[in-house]
Amino acid sequence: MLNVLVLFGGVSCEHDVSIITGMQCVNNLDKKKYNIIPVYVNKNGDLVYSKKLKNVESFTKLIKNYSNVALIPNSKYLYKKTILGYRKFKKIDVAIPCFHGINGEDGTYAALLNVCGIPQASANLLSSAIAMDKCCFKTYLKGLGVKTINGVSVTSTEFFKNFNKTINKVKENLSYPVIVKPSRLGSSIGIFVCNNDDELINGITEALIYDNKVLIENYVQNIKEVNCAILGDEKSYTISELEEPLKTDEILSFKNKYLNKNSNKNSMESISRKMPPDIPKNLYEEIKKISEKVFLDLKLKGVVRFDFIVSDNEVYLNELNTIPGSLAFYLFKPKNISFSKELDILISCAIKEFENNKKLITTFSTNILDNVELPNKLGGGKL
């Protein structure tokens, strides 16, 4: 049996949502195929292991009998803290990161697992980082020739240095109403619709509580939000059914996603939605085509979800989630792919990519150090 490490939680505003995704992953992995090792990253960044980490209720009560664990570069083992220090605990064959937001979905754990030599089931560091930063992703899309809503990025340094200059910068490029978003945050947290200068200043100030950079976009009204997920890797992938999440607020909010009347399902599946969405056939196909184009260009793998805006028969790619809530399993049900089957595919992709990367040359022998002479800072001579 493969030892499968499931990582979730994390130092992120989306911590609690990640717990839900992690527990869903743990409960849907095939127990006949895999030995499941759930590891919770608490809000301080500590890695915690306990056999009791099997359901959401584990986190509504005080977790007892837990162990502090760690991952160490160049080792495929999970290490357990003892009175003698950290000792090898369990060998890891593959890992499934279930983080949302920074310090996880942004590629930090993908990078850590890579230097540990552990196959991991999410996108790589580069594509994860590009997708996580909304400002960076918008620049990337423009370079790729993919339509996206016009926007302006503002850093905390420039904003607090000169409010008026920042507001003028926004007004030179956009017109009210505008929408303000933290650049590296998801789950609709810290988002504000602004109709004038005062609201914009307040919105930017509030959004900068969550990140040191914000994205400000034209607020497009009378829209449909349409999502598309892709499962697999560049050699073999499945495009999901499309969905149109239904909102009750001005924007699709955190409340819509996680605090609605059906939220006791503990799943993104609880959101009210139309599936397939009520859009023309040509736009339906365009959304799939754009999703496929970006998936292949960024060399994504695992399961990712593309969030689109449809307005006046135009399609705009809004965001890319490299670890979507609930791993977007519900979007693959119409494709006859169960959650357990999806997880099998994630594990297969992780191992396949890892084995392929092992074939690459990653070191290069030279004699460059043989005749190097470095200045001796203390004595003025050479070392």
C-alpha cells in the first residue's frame, strides 16, 4: 500500500476551508489502496499528526494525543518529535496538498515536498505562484492573449505614501464602480465594491489588511460567473462539466460559498449552482478552450479550477485556483468520475511527474572552483 500524506490547514485566511477539503480527501481515499497519513498545519505553521484527524469535528474540539511532526529536505520521511529530537516516523510515497491561499496553495508546500523528494499532487511552484497572485496572473493572461477584466495593481507602499496619487492612477485607467481584491487571497475574503473616491480609499485600506498588494478592476455588472475544472496533466486530462454558481449578495461572497443553508454538507458542493450553466453553446465551448489553453501553457497538473466572467456575450478569465475547494470533485460527477477516482488520478499524476523529472540532468560538473581566489575581508589578502 502507498503511504499518502494529506496536508491541510495552513497559515492563511482560508485555513478553515482547507480543513474541510483535507477531511474530504482523507475520507474519500480508497483505504484498500492507501495508508492515509493526515497532517494538519495549524495557524502557527506547526505540523501536527493524530489518528483522530478524520473529520471536521476533530477541529471543533481540542485535539488531544497529537504529535508534532516535520518534513526535512532530501528525505522522504515524516519525522516525529520525541524527547530526543525529531526521529523518522513514516515513509511518504506521495503527498496531496489541500491548502487554500498563501503559505500553501501558492506553491510553498509544492516546493518543500520537491526538495524532500516526495511526489506531490498539486501544480508546481511557478504555476502555483503565478495563479495565486491575481495581479501577476492578469499580466500573464494579457501576454498569452486571453481576455481578462481591465485592472490596476496597487501596493501598500505606494498607497500609504500618497493616497491621492494612487486614486488618480486608478481613475486614469478605470471608472466607477470598481472592485478591490487582495492580490493573493481567495474565498471572496476582503473584497469590496467601491462607487467613489472615499469608498475606494476605505476599500483599499481594508483589503491591505490581508495582503501588501491589491488588484482593482472595473466592476462588471449583470454578469454570469462560470467555472471550469481540469483534472490530470498535460498528457492526459479531463475537462469537467461547467457550473454557474448562484449568488444572493452583490458578489459571490464567502457567505454564499460556505455559510449558506446547505453548508452542513461541509463542501463546495453545497453552493447553489446551475450545471451546465445557462449560456450560449459558443461561449460554453470558448470557456473550455481557454481553460485548456492555460492548463497546457502553465503545465498544470492535479485538479485546477478556472473562474470566468461572462458579460454581453464576452468571456473573461478571472482567476485560477490550483487547489480548488473540495478539489472540485462535484464538477466531475457528470463525467462519471467519483471523488475516490479523482484522488487516484491525482496520485498517479504526482508519481508520473516525479519519475519523469528524475530523468532530467540537475547537476553539472565543472572545474570552476579550482582556481577561485576570494578576497580576505579581514586581512586584505586572499583566502
